[in-house]
Amino acid sequence: MTTQLPPGLQLEKVDERIMTLNVGPQHPGSGHMRLIVQVDGDYIVACDPDPGYVHRGEEKMCEYRNYITNIPHLERPVIHDSCNILYPYCLAVEEILGLEVPERAKYVRVIASELNRCVYTMYWLAIYGIFLGHSTMFMWPMGDRELLIDLLEKITGARVTHAYFVPGGVRNDLPANFEDVCLRQVNYFEKRIKEYADIFYDNPILISRTENTGILSRQDAIRLGTTGSVLRASGVDFDIRKKEPYDVYENLDFQTNVLQSGDSYARSKIPWLDMFESCRIIRDALRKMPKSGSVRVKLKPNPKGGDVEVYRRVESGRGALGMHVISKSKPEPYRVKISVGSFRNLICIPYLLRGEKLGNMPAVYWSLNYWPVEADR
Amino acid sequence: MSVIAPKFRLGYFIKALLDNIFWAVVLLTLAGIPAIMILLFYIDLPIIDGQILTPFLAFTWMTHPEMSVPLVKAFMQTDFFRIAAFPGFGFGALLAAGVIFVERKMLAKLQLRVGPFYCGKVEGILQLMSDGIKLLTKEIIIPAKADKPIFWVAPLLFVGTAAAFVSLIPVAPKTVVADIDVGLLAVFAIIGFFPIITVLSSWSANSKYPFIGGIRALHQMISFEIPLILSLLGVVILTGTLNLSEIVESQATYWWIAFLPVGAIVFFIAMLAELERIPFDLPEAESEIVAGWLTEFSGMMYGLVQLGSYLKLYAFAGLFVVLFLGGWQGPMVWPPFPEEIVTEGITMGPVTAQIPGLPLFSQEMLNGTLWFILKTAAVIFFILLPRGVFPRIRIDLLLHVGWYRLIGLSFVNIFIALGLLYAGVLGPEGIL
Amino acid sequence: MGTASGIIKALNSGIKHLAVKRFTLRYPEQKLKFVGDGYQYDPTTGVGIAGYKGRHILFHDKCTGCQLCAIACEGVAEAIAMVKVNENWKHNKKAIMPQIDYGKCVFCGLCVDACPFYALYMTNDYELSSFTKEGLIYTPSQLQVKPQVQQDAEIQIDDRGASHG
């Protein structure tokens, strides 16, 4: 019995040697996305990433809400990094509405966004650990993340979806004697992440698994338009906090970490090294912060902007995160375009995985610092 | 075509009952009684106090406290008890259950968390039991296109093979299920069954991920069997025997690990690979191939495979202790059994219970078992520890380690053993 | 020999951490302590007061039924509905007050920012689960109740590691 195929459809010719594996969306080794992997034995012939399972239409939703009510839904793509995804939006809307942010609010924003970057990186690191079969590296970051979540909860009043940044500053001031608690927990956090070196980053088995796998050369990294830790692991010194400093980053003392090798090991090490810099920034910001002052400018109930277009970008946990906001003299933005680091790093997957072994797939895939929900927006 | 159940009528019910009784009586007379007769004819009944222990006599004695103790003692000498309970399956399964609990608690402690906590009031000590009950009550789902007979039988085969492995491990002097002269060869033969069972189960599941996992397991087990076997040749060269009990007895003054540390390390690493434990758990790598060859198992079939793999872990740890750490050898720490309990009985207040025939176990055996368990626990600790410390290794690195490094090292070990033998330091006619 | 020393270092680190304190909050027995009594907002300065964003508390003697909270919730969660209450207040002629559906609320606190009369705050109460969907809808009289919370666990840090004391 043969079924008549509708015109235009053809049965795909199946190669006997090549087996197609659907890694995801219901697979422990994928996020909310699918990797269509074709394997010849244990070698990957081709890999086609298939995102879009958690598309939410964030950009369209922005066009029906005013500048303030856009805040809660805009942080949904990356709830672990919600301060950083709101940061470019707030910067752009401040530009549109012509708001001058108070000095103390800028420092509070930097502290909150650095804490949030560490929270995100710890979550990512935990999943990287479990992808490589290292169960301790899943539990430790998940536990130590709690130290920073506790701090963020003290500042913002919520554990993950903070809704803390608003155009014109932040929602509330830091609680009383926050500095002591923050210094104590951040110092302990830094001591803890130093201990990851022995068990994870200096572990010879990990190095043998991730070194020289999925090498992205400097030229390719620039050509493919990667960003964030992937770019810095390939030897390009590019960090928006340094290159285009926003708020008070130019006053703060930190450095960017650059590794030259461009393999999975370097890509997985850059976020870990960045966490030490984040701790430095937090301590420096706590020291340099004005001790009192307002943290939010008062806003009219339904603010309207002029006919302007603004593009602002920040360095998030996954690289450059930009928002292009177009205002047409209405309370709602005319258009909000979100450009995320995850989606720009996703394009590397077919290039990096071709010719690799199947065992390298999780190590390479998750080292791209990719967050499926953010990529789909 | 479904059959509609007829309406209930008392006549049908009584007829059905009578039918069942009739067929039961017929089957019992035609098949049951001859079977019992044949069984009694072929089995050697034990002789206790000069009497042949017929079933009738056994049941009479069970009601008599003075006679039941020698009966129990006689039962403990039987092969059935050895296989099912003490040095065999039951003992191994008990230790395996302990290993699972200790593994979960220790891993939790290493990872700064609590682990099983609420089940059983004290630190979750009954967690394993509740897990077992859960697995028993779960539905067993079999893939539609699986090769059903092989798929069903694979977990049973796995447990059976692991139990056969356990039966070769001597726990204490004269306490071993199968004390055979080719003990070590039998161990190698049994280890050789595991890859076959793994491949059969993964192939019969007719699914992608189990198949890849099964092929990986086959690669891994076969390539690590060679260093595993070669690393033990040093011990065989020095002792001149394959009997495991005799190998233990040869270590009365010093343990082989003192002279053959290279062999011990190679054997330990190869053992981890054979057990599919982290860092060599490629056949079950969950981020690449879901759960490897265990993907399609569900319910108690999965539980059986887990039981088998932990039995295997205990057996390998026991083998390491037997070959390198002196087995049951150790200073006598078990207190001697007081003689007056046997002669005068135990006095508890007004009641005096006289139990002739005690003790059931000898002092040497209990002491040996104690030392064996202590050493095995130490080895198991080092088998469990890498799970919290190392990530998973990659298949090509794994094979590289197996074929290039470990085989070379095991040859070095053999040369060390031969050198010690021909220099006249060790061996049957050595100076030590 | 770098490999061997790395492996030994990793094993050593693993064994050392067997002695570090467990870092687990045993939730139903222990509850984390929060800053203050919950998120509040001061409309005169336009700045909030730090606190946990939990269930709301509604002060009936201050609510004027102006619906600003319901308007603020439009487009966010649409969880607030204004309902009639059987109360007579001079400042609340329409006798309407917010009713909040916690099946929809996202706890962003923008309704608190919208209230100009100090009538709607948030509290530390986060245990809102219910067996029915209707049980998640809190009427103005339910929102009036001040929650009783027992939250006293804090992160303690000492030489043997952090723990929830």
C-alpha cells in the first residue's frame, strides 16, 4: 500500500550510515530547544540548531504597553539575569524621556546587575557541570548562588523576577546596613568560587574533555558575530563595560578577561573568571557609592517621548544585550527590538560541532553561554 | 472481539469452584506426588545425630527448641543457605543496599546538601526501602517493537550473573559458596558475560539511545577486560594458584599491594570502567544519550539492573580485597564466645534458656568476616568518591587510556612480579 | 605527572568538603528572614522602601476606591478587580476596593507604586497555595488581615562554611 504524497513533498532519501538524533526538546542534554544531530558512528556530520520552542513575542508585546508596564514581562526571557535584561531598556527609555538618573541610583544599579550576572553565571555553570557528568559541580553553584540570591532578595524583594530597574533609577533604596551583609556574603562567595578550581577547572579529566574541542578562531568569532564570553575566549578583548561604559562603569576598577585558545575550556573559564571581577566591582561600588541621596526621579503617570530612536546595549551574562526603542510621541513605544547574545552565539553551533564526537556535543553546546528562552524572546 | 461477562448465577459459581478443586486434585496426584518422590530420591538428606533428616522429622524438630538449633545449624551448612543467604546473594544484596545508602549520604555531604532525610526519622535510613517499594509498584512499560523475550530476560540475567560473581568471593575461612580451584578464571569468565547481556538488552529494546549506549558499553567493557585480567597475573605468578581462598591465605604476613602497587592501581581503574561508574559512566551519559542502555527499562526491571550493578560493585570491591588487601586476614579482635553459655545456658531473671549447639558461627569466621567487611568498605569508599569529584570522560580518551596506558602498566606489573619471583624474594620458594 | 597531581588535588578537595557544613534551608521547619515588613512605597518622595514582595495588605481606612492599582495592573497581570464592599467610608463613596487574584499576580509591586494614599502595601507572606482556583482570589476583607509569619533563618558564615542558622 503506497500513499500518494501531496505535490511538492518528497520523501527524504535516508542514508544507511547516517543516523539522525533529535537532541531535544525532551532530552536531558538540551534546553528548551532542539539540536538535529546527524551522526556517523560517534562523529557528528551535521548539526542544525532548531530554536523557537519558547517564543513569546516579547517585541510585539512591548508595543501594546506603556514604558512602565513593559518592565515585568521584559524580564521573563532570562529570569536569572532579569536586572541585566532590563538595563538597556531603562537606559534607552531614559534617553527618550530625557531623565537624569541620580548618582546613587547608578551605583545601586551596577551592584544589582553585577550580583545578577553572578547568579546567572552560577546557574549556567551548574548546568555545564551536569552536562559533563559532574554532579558536584551542579550542586555547589546551585547552593552558592543562594548567597547572592539572598542579597538580591534583600535589595529588590524577590528572588528571581525582580522588576527592580525602572526608567529614572531603581524602585527602592538599599536596606539599612546592607553594606556589611553584602561584603560578608560576597567575600565568602569569592572564597567558594576559588574552590571550584581544584575540583573543576584544574581537573585533568575536565581539561582533557574540553580542551581542543570546538575551536573557534579569532577571525571566525568576529566573522560570525559572536559576543560576550565566546568572543573573549577567542582572544578578542571586547567588553561593553569597558568599550562603551554606561552608568558608572568608567569609575570602577576592574579588568576584562581574555583567553586566546578559543576552545570549550576557554569559553567555560571566562565566565568563571568574570565572577571574580564582578566581586571586585561590587566591593568597589560599595566603597565609592554616595552614602545618601535619591535613587529615583519622579515620573509622570503616563510618560510620552518624542519622535526618537535610541539603541543602548549593555554587557549581560551572555554578551552584548541591546534594545532598540523607537518612540512616536505616544505612551507606548512604537517598536522595541531586542538583540540578545544567546541568539548571536547560537550561530556557532553548526560550525563548531561539525566533525566533533557526539561526546563533545554537550561540552561545546553549553560552553556557548546560551540561554534558549532568551534566544527565542 | 471482546467477551461480555455472563451474568452471575450461583450454579455457575459452584461449578467453577468444583472444577478448580477437581483439577487441583488431579494435578497434585498425577504430577505433584511423583515430583516430591523423585526429589526425595535424588537429594541427599542430611544426617543429624545419626538420623536421616526426613521432612517429617524436620517438622517435628522445629517445634522442639532443643532440637531446632542443630537443625538451623545443619540448614546453614547446606548449599541453598550459602547461595541464597550468607556468603552469597543475601549478604551481597545487603551490602549493596548499604552501599547505595552510604553513596547517597556521602555524595550529599560532599556537595554540601542533606541527602535522604525524612524517610525513617533518622537521616533517611529507610529511603532505600521506600524506593524499592516504589519501583515494585511502578508499571513496566516495554517498547512496542522490542524483542520482548530477550528484553524481559536481560535484567534477570544481569542480576544472576552478578550473583554468580558474588558467589566466588571468599568472605572468611571456609565461608565461600563455590570454593573452586580455578576461582580467578571463573571470575574472568563471569565478567565476560556482562557485555553480552548489555548488548542483548540494548539491542532488543529497538531504540536509538539504548543502542548507542550498548555499543559504548561493549567497547568499554571489552577494552578494559584486558588490563583487568593482565593486572591480576602478577598475583597469580607470585602465589602459583588460581584459588581465591589460597590467594588470601598466602597473604598472612604481607599484602600483595605492598609489592604490586602498579597492578593494584591498574586493577582499580579497570574496575571502575567495568562497573560503569563515574568517571567512566559513558554508557549512561545522560546529557548525550539520555540514560544509555538503561533508557527503556522501567519499574522493577530498572530496579533489578540497579541491584545487579551494585552487587557487581560489591563483588569487585571484594575481589580487590581478596587479591591485594589480604582478604579476611587481620588481628583477632572478635571476643571469644563464653563457654558457659553453651554449657549452662543464658540466665535472664527467673528464666534460664539452655541452648546446646551454640555458637552457630566460629570465632575465626566472625573475625574474618569483620575484617573483610571493613576492608571492603574502605575500597568501596574509594570507588564512590570519584563520583563527586570527576566529570565524565570521553570515549576516545577512555579507549586510549585502556589500550595504551593500562595495558602497558599491567605488563610492567607482570615484570615486577616475575623479577621478584626469579630473584627469589617472593613466591613459593621465596625468602620472605 | 601533572595529571596525577591534578587527580590527587581533586580527590583531596572532595574529601576536605566532607567536613564542611551543609548549606541547605530546611524549608517547612526553617524560613528565611526578610528585610522589613514587605515592600512599601512612599508617594511623596516617589521611592519605595525595601522589603519582600509577597501578598498584599490593604488598609480599608485609607483606600478611596480610585482604581489606580487596577489601572497599573493592566497589561502586566490583570489580577486586580475592583469589587463592592459593604462598608461605609467617607472617603470611599463608591465603596469599591481591589480584589486580587493570586493565580495571575506576578508580584511586581507596580500596584503599590501606583497607590497615592498609602493604602496598598506588600507583606512577607508568600505561602498562598490553595486547592481551588477560587481560593486564590483574595477579597478586600482577606487582604485586610495582617499576616502572621515565623521567619527567622539567616545565612550564618563561619570557618566551617555557610549555613542557615
